[in-house]
Amino acid sequence: MLKVKDLAVSFKTRRGDVQAVRGISFALARGEILGVVGESGSGKSVTSYALMRILDAGGSIIAGDATYSGLDLRNATERDMRDIRGREISMIFQNPRAALNPIRKVGHQIEDVLRQHAQATKYNARTKAIEALKAVRINDAEARYEAYPFELSGGMCQRIVCAIALACNPRLLIADEPTTGLDITTQKAVMDLVRDLIRERKMSSILITHDLGLAAQYCDRIVVMKDGMIVEQGDPKRIFIEPQHSYTRKLVDATPRQGESIRSLLPVEDRIDIPNHVVYDAPLLEVRNLVKTYQGKSGPVHAVKDMSFKIKWGQSVGLVGESGCGKSTTSEILVRLMDATSGEVLFDGQDISAIAAKDFAKNPLRSDIQMVFQDATDSLNPRHTSRHTIAEPLRQLGKMRGAKLTARIEELATLVGLPSALLDRFPHQLSGGQKARVGIARAIALEPKFLILDEPTAALDVSIQAVVLNLLVDLRAKLGISYLLVSHDLHVVRLLCDHVIVMKDGQIVEQGPADIVMNTPKDDYTKTLLAAAPQPPARRQKAQIPGGNPC
Amino acid sequence: MTDISTQKTTRTQGKFDHLIYVLRENPVTLLAFIMFAFIILSALVGPAFVPYDPLETNASRALQAPSWKHWFGTDSVGRDVFSRVIVATRLDLSISVAAVALSFVIGSILGSIAGYWGGWLDSVLNRFLDTIMAFPLFVLAMGIVAALGNTIENIIYATAIINVPFYARLVRAEVNIRRDAGFVRAAKLAGNSDLRVLAMHIFPNALPPMMVQVSLNLGWAILNAAGLSFIGLGVRPPTPEWGIMVAEGANFIVSGEWWLAVFPGLWLMFAVFTFNLLGDGLRDLVDPRKRT
């Protein structure tokens, strides 16, 4: 149905031409779901844009052929392409909110595409649009027709985008990271829906994703891309069990799975013993009846309702929940950037919730409680070099200057594995993994006793996530820090934490030792979360990984 | 650790290298900087090099057309227009630079406070700025100069006051969007007080768009000062100043002596044009993201 042969795409930039895709070939059969997997910069999105001929300015197909049902996509006129887009081939984009026009009702946006392709007239457009909404299983479609994108949740917006993409019954659906940024249960709902619709309508589909586990679960065949080239393709199970190419093996290893240790995320040669970290049976942090209520427009919003938990010295605790469950609010309160409405936070026996957040900067405890932020890019000042960023807490709280400061920065850079040549770079000159390292170096600069990790790997590629998680394990053993890992990814929490707290709607629904909660969950919500996570096929049993289970 | 080893280890260049890079990258910026250098040069050393004393009258050579002797001709009392135009650069430039600097500082402080703390302070400041902007700005400037007195300092104050709202608004918006950014929270965790976070972390990030505003404003401030002088509310004759020269020259256009108004007008246009071109270059200069 779709045949791509030696396709190459190049972009004109200030520093000459950059080849984003270098001669890839693949074929897609009718009714097949093909997964295109690769890390950022591998050219997977560019490939799909090239097929749709919607490359950014400066980008062009320089070689190869792409034929769709006998039609040459490379040389088709813009007029023909306009006809094909939406009716024959349609696309679901990464960020559903950005893909929808914020100031138009979603119903009208569906009508647009229907009328563009003469699938509806002025008179029956509304009915057809509502049908399209019903097809993606939106409850109360008549009412949703009138909604604006901002009134809908992320998952709902993605359903609308699906409705638009499927409105004209296309034969091929290209989904570009359709669930990035969605909660894990929403991800499952959206993916299940897309799969069912594709099967029902006997369509073909290309699923572009960085998540090998997700691709394995939903695709018939997987293509692995690296640096604009296809390194391997085949059956998902086969790829997981017997990866041929070294890069595929690295990706497969880095994908977290049940029953594996954190070291097994790394390539075989880097799997050294997991250092033990000591947990003392004395509470470092004790949270009692924590409550946070905001004053919203329509009455008070209860972000955190009566939470109590303890973190022991040296213990790593995972705080799990979906967006809006109050986990970020809780971590902001614990790190003293926000004041609680009521409740106590005892840090080493001292009630730190009694100290106002705005005065905490001058408190001696400031250097004991630090945080690694979710988005490494956002958390680094674009005007400061890495050196400046890491120096900031040392100067302000550690009162270090001159040679001592320089020496400490170099020491920290070595500790987090950041080459010292990168210390004089600005954030935009660093890669995602390097920025994460700078953020971690800054957080551990003053050797805090308690470190909050707010989704530290959410924005990273899996192979870099593997390296960062292992770094965190090493640092924990070396420095004896207690972690509170805030995350929505249960696999990651399982790998790093001794104890897990599951949160929903501002309350703790379940907590306990990590392996108990993960293997024998008691609460229904925990079970739902665990079931929603993609389950990559298990690896073929290999030699015992040294170090055993970290938990 | 492959994510690091593949990276080239280039070091960040110095400030001067960056300037050269910005100039080479964009020919328009290069042109703007050359024009700017010319204006600065005529302001600094112009008065020492002009062929005639700009104030010296000579009835025998009144109203002569441009010639090799008098490039821009002479005016009704026989003063050399070229000398006057060049000498006026220093005065016009100092008025606009002083006025813009003043409004930059005041606007930045007000805007930062409003954007960072928000609340009632923000509302009060915003309504105050709205009030200023609700006046026809030139009329407001006229009013201020008329009330305070016809001196150069008062022209500067008037020009500064009518410009403050633009800076304050810009800074407020830039500060506001960064108030809860990750790096701001990180700076607080590093023990910075609110004031320090605002001054050292948030405000510098507002500089690139501010530079565009500064540059456009410099041109605008020159026009404003010339405008005030044109209607007789600014620099007083016989001091050479582009606005007065245009005003005086305007009387002679009907009788055919076009050079009296055209040359100071051209210079005024040249200066404003330069500053308008300069904006993008200045922004690139203060934006570290351009240093790659």
C-alpha cells in the first residue's frame, strides 16, 4: 500500500545542509500497524512529514521514492497532496492542544475537514461531525461539539484530534507520538481506541514513538531508526527477544520492565554491581495531616487532602499518581516553595512547615532539602553557563568563593559524569541528558540530606533515562541521600525506590514497600495504574545480572 | 556515557568574538552599526572638525544654495547649515540617550515589581500607566515642558515620562511569564532572596526584547525632542538643533530655499532609521542563545 524506497530528506541550515533522513526503505501492507521507534533526532517525525509533504521551510526530499497506492508522493502536485491529506492519509500530532485551534469550537474544526474534502455539505456537516465524535467514543457528543479545546482534558483533546483525522475515512493513519504528555491510563485508553478503530475500518497505520514498549504492544511490525537510518525491522517479539543490531539491543535494554534490576537498563559492559544504600530506622521526614486548598474561581480546590507519611534516613520513596493528583503540590510544600494550608512537616524533628516559604531561603535547613526539577531545560537559566548554575547554591548558601568554588564545581561535574569542557556552555548548547546532569549537580552541590526528584527523566530518551537513573543510584550510595521520587512511571519507581506511595485526588490510596505494592497491589486504583503501563515482552532469560534486586 | 562523548568540545566565545559573529551573520546589522558609528563619531568629534562656527552669522552670504564652499548652503543669517547639522548631533543624541536611559531604569523597576509580585501593586501600577498612555503622548510632553520650563533637562524628563509605560509593560510581561519557571524555583532553592531572584535571574532574561525597544525608542526620542523644538517648546535658538532648524527652514521652502529644512530633516531621518535598524542587532548581542 505504501512503499518507501531510499528516501532521504535534507534541511538547509546556517551551517550547511543537514541530512535528517538518509535513505530509508520500508513497505506497509494493507491493514498493518507499523511502529517507527527511535530516540529524539532519529528522523522518525521527519519521515512522516516527508510522506505528507509538510516539511518545514528549508527541508526537502533529495532522493528516493515514496509511492502510496501507485501514486508518487514525491512528485505529486500540491493540489493532489491537499486532496490526499485527510482523505487518504491523515495524521495525529504529538501535542493535541497545539494541534487544535484554540479559538474555534471542536465541532467546527471537524466540519472544516469534512467540507474541505466534500464529505459533507453545509446542511449535514453538523450531523456528520457529531457522528465522528461518537466514533471516537466521546460521551455526550452533542454537548462536546460546542466545546472549545481549553475546556477539554488532554485525553479528550487527543480523541478530538483522532476524530478529525478519521472523519473522512482515510486509508492510512500516521500517529506521531500520540500519547506523549498524557497520563498512563489515558494513554492506554487512547491507544486502545486508535487500535480498535484501525482494525474496525481495516486501515493501515504508522505509529511513531520513542517508547519501544508501547510500540511492541500495539504494532504488528517495528522499524527501529537511528540517525536517519533504519537499523533493524521485524516482529516486535523477535526484536525484544533477539535484537540483532547493537543499537536495538541498547534500546531494548534501556526499556524498564518488570522483574529487572536498574543495572540491566545499561549495556552489558556497563553493568557493575549495584552499590548498597543503608536505610536507618529513624524518620528523616515526617508529614502529618498535610492539607493544601487553593481558592479557585468556582470555590476552593482541594489539591492535597490530609496526607501523612514518613521517609526514613537513606530511604528512597516513590510518590506515584496521575496529573492533578496533588503530587507536585506535595513536593512543592516539602521543598518549601509553597506553604501548606494546614498540617505539619517534621524534618529531622523540626517543624519546617512553620517557617514561611518566602523566609526559608535564609534558613540553615535550606541546603539540606533540595530538588531536581522535571524539565531540565526549563530549570536552567538560559543566560547562565553550567558552571554558573552549579556555583549558584555553593555561592549563596555555601559561601564558597575562588579556587575552592572552582574545585568543588569540577568535583561535582566529575561526580555526575559531566565533562568539564561542558561547564562553560549555555543550556541551549547542551543535550537533554547533559542538562539533566547539570540539574542534578546543582541539587547535590551542598550534599543535601533530602532530595526531591520531580519526574527527573520524563523529558529524556530511554537510553539517557537509563544512565541518569543509574547515576542516581550511585549517588544515593555515595552520599547517603534520601530520595522522594515523584513520577507517573511505575517502572521507574519500581527500579529506584524502597517504598511507594500511590496518590489519587490529593489522598494516599496505598503505600508500602515497593515490591509488595508493585507485585500484590491491594487498591483498585493501583491495579489500574499497573495494568495501564505498557508491558514489553520479557527478555530471553540471560545469565544472572550481578547485584541482584536493589530494593 | 555516550551522550557526552559524541559532543564536540567547543568553548564559548568571548564577548568580542560574539559581536564579530553577529555582525558577519547579518549584513543589515553591520550596516546599522556602521551608521551608528558615524552618528557617534559626529557627536563626539564633529564640533571640532566642522568648517564654520555654527553660531557665526554673516549677512553677506545669507541664503546661499549648496556649493563646494557650503555643502548644505547657508541660512537666512548666513550660518553654514552643514556645520550646524553636524554640531546638532551631540545635543539631539544626548537628549534621546538620557531620556531613554531614564525611562529604561524607571520602567524596568516598576515593571519588575508589578510582574513579580502581582496583586494590588500590579493593578495600581497598571492603571497608573494606562492613565499616562491615555493622554496623547506628544501633548503630554508639551504640557510637561510648558509647565516645568523650557530647558534641556525638562525635555529629557518629559520624553522619559511618556516612554516609561512601554518599558514597564514589556518588562512586566517578560517577568510575569518567568515568575514560576523552573530556573526561578531552582534559584530560590539555592538560597536567593526574592529580590535577588528578580534582579539576577529573571530580569536579565527580559533584556533581548528590551534592546529592540531601546533602539526603536532612541529614534523615537530624537523625533520627540525635535518635535518639541519645532513647535518652540524645546531647545531655544540659536542653539543648533535639528527640530529648530527644520522649523526655521520651513518658512523658506515656499520661496525656494529648500536646503534649510531638507538637510536637517534628512539627518533626523538618518538617525531614526539607524536606530530602527539597530534593534535586531542589539537583541542578538545580548541573547546568549545566539552564541553557538
